[in-house]
Amino acid sequence: MASDSWDTFSKYVMLDKTNEDEYSSASDENSNLLAAIETGDTAVIHELRRFPSAFREVDSNGLLPFHRAAMQPSGKVLEAVLASSQPDMEEKGWNGETALTLAVQAGLEENVRILLEHGALPHNLNSKKESPLLLAVRVRSFPMVYALTSHGAVVDQVCSKRWTALHEAAKVGCIDILMLLLRRGGQVSVKDYEGVTPLGVAAECANLEVLKVLIDIGADVNAQSCKGESVLMDAAGSGNPDCVNLLLENGASPNLASLTRHLPIHRAAFEGHYLVLKILLSVTSKRAIIESGQSPVHSAADGGQVQCLQLLIDRGFDVNNLLDRTISNYYNDKRRSALYFAVSNGDVTCIEMLLNAGAKPNLDPLHCLLVAVRAGRYEIVKMLLAKKADVNCYFTVVSDTIFPTSLQYCLKDEEMMRLLLNNGYNVDKCFHCHHDYPFNMGLPWKDIYAHRPCCVICDGENKIPFCDFISLYCLVHLSGRVVLILLDYVNHVPLCSHLRCILEKQKEWAEICTILNNPRSLKHLCRLEIRKYMTVKRLRNIIIMDSFPPPIRNYLLYK
């Protein structure tokens, strides 16, 4: 009988060709043993007890036959391996897993029971710092959790990031397992390394039934994490209105701010949870919102949540409310308005809603218009200009220039340049410099045609004139085309010696000379005068401009 069994297992090496490479470095006995484990041939396993070394060889994954048996669905295979050898129950494979953690992760309840009965320790962690009990909860196996706790598994054992089995139960939402853990000594107040309680986990995962159980046994509904985020904020982030209502009914405060001064109402607005936001609007105090230094409008705009943004506007929230400076300073661009968030995100819908609700485009240190120009967003630039965005604004942190900043961001984009120039960009400032005139000289340059000041000497040596800016190595090749475009929007301007030196090397120099050395056309001069007396406000007014015949309108707009 024994010889018959021995004869049969010689075929197992050929049964699974996919494992040939894995077994190639193993002894014949070990290869036969692994084949028998995979096929469930317990007779061969018992026969191979004559070769103890076969049970101590590891495969390419660093696993012993014992580990392999723990992952097989038949408990008889595992019992056969245990009976045929005396393995170290806590030995780990190269992946850091014990036989018990492997069996738990595979969901093999019978194997878990067998290993525990043979002395496997229920509290030994794997290399990821996960306990068998935590893994059993993760796979939602009540029998395995029961077996582990019956054999001494510690319910509040701290695993990776101080996460416990109770946290995991709150996450997966298994009420039976949760109740078992609580009966076996689980503490509802236990916190992970971020200071989050099981109640906070349940709220974040929107597990309503778990919330009810934990609240009923006394969990703190106003517990806050290390970041100051309350359980209600976690629930607001989940978007489940039932969880939010349950917490509020049991005393959760909507006015607890996090370390970043966010309230639950901010989280709901940012995540776009409309129903939760409606609930929180009725219970959050105005004082708490003011003290937070930020409006829910900021959060809705930042998250691009159109419905929530409209709800806040309809409820009378000020779209021009500014971030507190202490919060604004956390951003590199020092942003302050809700409109800036929308523009920064390129969110056309939110931008339109905010502008129509009265949002002002010039409230931020780095103007919204500059952000849109730099991003090349023509539609957004047009929307902002239509709402009186300052085309001649400055942002001096990077480059303190004499000429308005927006031109810096579109020198390679003629369409964007003309969009700005058509809407009142102060082109004259591009021809202000100090190269040929001393700073303290009292007389400005004179326009020989209009008999009025054309260019003013710059106020300080530290400001960068256009001629110096365009002479940068990365921009100088654009100088000819840019100056030609700028000349379309001015009468007569002198070029300083520095700018002339740059332009003389450009292919457009001949055309520029023709313009500068000859009187400007009457058509050009008339357009400048008409645009001057119409003012930028009227030029931006679509209704007014549409009242002109198309040829006149196109003429005034350089089309």
C-alpha cells in the first residue's frame, strides 16, 4: 500500500507545468511534497515524512511546505503536514507572513482553527504589523474572529499606525463582528496614530448601523483627531445625511473647528454633499463661520461643486468674503477670494456663477486675470474683463516692472495679447524707461503730434522697463513681433537706444522703422481717439458694442 502511494506521486511533478520553474531548484522530495500539497494527496504527504529535510526547504517565495498547506482549502492537507513534521508555528516566509496570517487572509476558517489548536499564537504580527485578528475582521469572517478571540487574541492590540481590530470592524461595517469585539473587551475610545476613534472611522465610511451601536455604548460624538477633525466632520465628508443627523441628534457640535480652522460645513461644501450641506447650514452658527476665517463659498469654489455653490449664494453668503490672512498665508500665491479658487481650477461654471452673483475680480494679491492669462484661458479672461477686471494690475513679487504685469504672461500668444490690448492695457508704459534720460529729469518726453506727454520717466531704478525685460535671452526673439503689435495701440512713441539695439537684429525691424519714421495714418489716429473717448468701460460693454454696425465695431476692436 505504501509502495503504491509512493509510485503514484512521481506523476505529480508533471501535473502543474506552471510550477516547474518554482520547483526546479528544490530537491525531488520537496517537489513531490509541494505537488502533493497542491493536489491534496495526504497519503503521499504522510509517506514523505521519511524525508524531514523536504519539509524544511523554502520555495522561491520563501515559503515552507507548511505555509503552502495553510493556504490550501482542505484542512486535511494541513493536518497531514503538521502530523508529518514539527514546524515552528511562528516561522515567517520571506513576505513576512506566518501560516496563521496566510490562512486568515485566504479566509480558510478550518485551517485557522487547526493552527490555533496546534499552538499558533493569535497575537503575532506579520511584516505589515497586522494581527491575525485584524486580518480576520478585514475579510469579514465571524467564525475566524470568534476562534481567535477564544484563543486569547487581544481585541485592542495595536497594529500598523495604531490601528485596531475595532477600527477595522467600524470600517467594514460588520455589526456581528463589532459586537463580538466589544463583548471581548474592545474599547470604543481607542485612537489610531491620527487620533481617530472607531466612531470617526464609521462616520467616515458612512456605516450608519455601526454608528448607532457605538453611540449607544457611550462613544464620544465630539471626539477630535490629532488634526482637530471631529466625528461630525468625518460624517460630513462621507456625504451620508442619515449619519450626520444621527450625530447631531446625539449632541455632536457642528461648530468644532479643525486645526486648519475648517468646520463640518466646509467639508460638505468642498466634497459637494448637497443634502449634508443643507442640514449643516441650519445648525452651524454664523459666529463659528466668521471665526473660522473662511467661508463655505471658498470650499465649494475650491471643490468645483456647482450645486453647493448655488445653494450658498441663494442662502445669502457673501461671494466677496476673503480668507483670513493667517489662512491665506498658507498658500504661496496668498489667494483670498472664492473667485480665485475657481479661476485657479479653470472652472468656468463656478466662475460664471460667482461673477453673476457679484464677485469682484480684483481682490487678490495675484489678480484672477493674471492667473487666467498665464493659463491661456481665453474664455475666462473674457469673462473677467467683462466684469471690470483690472487689465493694468501689477504683481511685483516675481518681476517688479514698469509696465502692467499681464503682458509678461502672453508674449508668445498674440491672440491673448490683443485681447488685453483691446480691453485697455496701458501700452504707453511699455515705452517708459530711463536709458536715455536721467531719473530726476523734470521734463517728460513729448508727443510731437498731439503736443502732450507721451512717456513718463520711470519712478525708480529698481523697476524693470519693458526694453530690459524683452531683452532676456528666452524672450529677445519675440521682441520684433511684440513691438509691432504694441505700435498698433499707440500714437507716436520714441524707442530708447537699448530697445533699438535689440530690434535692429530682428526681421521686423524694417517694418518698425517704416512706422516710426512716418506719420501715423488718419485711420489709426482716429481709432485711438475714438477708443479714448469711449473709455474702456464702454468698449467692454457688449450691448454698446453690438449697437455699432459690424464694420465700425470690428474697426474699433482691431478685428
